[in-house]
Amino acid sequence: MPVLLDLTHTSHTRARTGIQRVTRSLHATLGPDAVAITHDPHSRTWRPLEPWETAHLALESTAKKRGATWPLSAQLRGRFRRLLRPASSPSLSPRLSALLPSSGLLVPEVFSAQTAAALPALFAAAAGPRVAVFHDAIALKFPELTPPKTVARFPAYLVELLAFDGIAANSEDSRDTLRDYWRWLGVAHPPPVEAIPLGVDLPPSASVPDPQRSALNAQRLPTVLSVGSLEGRKNHLALLEACEHLWSTGARFELRLIGLAQPQTGRDALARLRTLQAAGRPLHYDGPATDAALAAAYAACAFTVYPSLIEGFGLPVIESLAHGKPCVCSARGALGESARGGGCLALASVDAPSLAAAVGRLLAAPAELASLAAAARARRFRTWPDYAAALTAWMRTVPRRN
């Protein structure tokens, strides 16, 4: 029996932030072992994805908005179905009911209050364990760096997770934070929380240096790459100040940023970026990028910097290492977990002076950079099929709770 895979948000957004990458990768990897479903707010039912939603999941997109959008035609279809449905009919569409029973329910997204209200009907339909993926508690730890709506919603979301049979956390740090929060609430019998690290797409050429490409890159300014959404907790302001200090003291390199700008918490970093560009600094901002463009950027850089203060996992760190490129990042929390296998210059603090010292050190020490690159290439990384296999294997061991 296949597992029900909730893609309510991801099937309606073109954004490719961390959670969307995880969700899309699970969908692609599980294939026929999962039935992709959504809660349709217009028909007010759970149903399998329609062809346009499935196609949406595979789009290579550089969308500049994270929100979910529904075409008018889909909205009208949903409302029409609701009008035709008897008032006493269940909250599952006939098409979904025909596919039951399932081997369980997997919810890899951070769900909305509207979706949470509809979950009981889905819980009743799932024959096996109901499991949610827990990404991070950033809204809890850094509310000042998080959009206000997310902060307001988050405590209720953490309580709603108690209804699941099990929680798969992305890291040990996320697992421990969730357990500690429930303990602080006084929850006597919470569901089990298992740390299952995420996977990564392995580039075919990651372990095979390209001499021609290396020779070409040697003729240019070295590129320092930073991949990640421009938002408060990602700490781009500190990175920009660090690079400005290095440029003002004669360092020769270019900084390239890739990622979607968060309109609220990323506003200051975007303004500082524009100011530095106007001053003629070698600073490039690509915005969001396709997977192909992202892979090309990793291939072309000397090393990466991920200045984030806190993560639930930190995919860009692992992606950088998988491409054989060292990464400067925090040594704390989940980022420290990713860094511990080698290939990273892990910092006790990611303030501007510490970042400037680390970037300047790698620019001035090709032998150290080469050593870190060799350590990165020597690592073995969990792929998305590995992650899906570990997640579903653990799901099968999770007992149903009342």
C-alpha cells in the first residue's frame, strides 16, 4: 500500500526554498510508493493532485514569491464540486477514497492553520502511522528575525504536531529543540521524535576535478559564493560587512549571492547589497536560480560562505561539500552537525569580523583551501533516495497512537 504524501503548499508554489526542495525530492523519490494529495480549500476536501499540480512540482522555477497560488479555473472547479456535494459527505474526495487504505501519512511541509483543521479527517483515513517532518524552530528562537505572521502561528503549529504518531526531525538540534519545548509545556506523552538528516543531489562531476575549468577560473577573480534566502536569520548583513572590510583593505575577489529575498526580514540586506554594487564592489546578486544554474555556480566558485545564525539542517552547506567546495559556516547547532564530517571552516561566531577573518584566510591560503576541498570530496553524502528509505523504514516502526 502506498503512503499518503501531503503536498498542499508545495504543489501550488513555484518557490524552491529548503522545505520545497525537501518536499519535491521526496515526491520524486517515492514515486508510485506515494499518493500525492492536497487539501483543496475551494472544494474543502482532501484529494489526489490533479495533472496541473503534479506538473507544477517538476517546474524549474526562479519565482520571487513563496506563497501558494491557485488558478481561477481550479478555484471555480473546487467551488462547483463543493456545491454538488451533499452536506453530510466526508472530507475526502471519491477519487482519494478509492485509493485507500494507505500504509500511512507523511506530512513534509509546515502546514497552515487551515490545513491543520482538516487533518483529523485524513488521520482517520490513514491505516498506518501518521508522521510529520519537523524542519526547525527558528520562529521560536529568533522571533525578531522571522516574519510576524510566522511567529504568531508557530506555537499552535508545535502543539498540532502532538497529534501525529511520530515526528522526523531534520537534525539532532531540531529534535532536541522540539522535545525540550514539549517538555516545557508539560506534555506527558509526546510522540517519538527521530533525527533523520536530509539528502542531497550528488553532481556527477563532484569528485572529478575539471582541469580545463580550473585553469579558466584561475585567470579570474576568485568567486566566493553564498547560497540561501536573503532573510534576517541568514545573516547576510554580517557577510556584506565582512566582504566590504576585505575589499577596502585590498582583497581581490568577487562575492556572488543566490537566493530569494524575503520582503520583510531581508529588506536591510538587499538595501546594503545595492549600496555596495553602486559603489563598484565586485558583488553579484542572481536572485533565485534553477537547479542547473545553481550547480554551475557551485562549479565556478572557489569556496562558499553560509553565514546563517541558525538552521534546521542547512542544505547549502551539504550541497557545497557535495560539489567538492569548502564552506565557511557556523559551528553551532544543526550547521555544526553538517560541518563535523570535514570540508568546512566552522566558526564559533558568524559576526562580521569572524567572517572577514575566515574569508580572508582562505583567499590567502590556497594550500588550506585545497586541503578542505579534498576533505569535502572524501565525504560520503546521503542522497534523497537514501533519505526516503531511512524515513519510510522508520515510519514502519512507529506505532499508532490514540
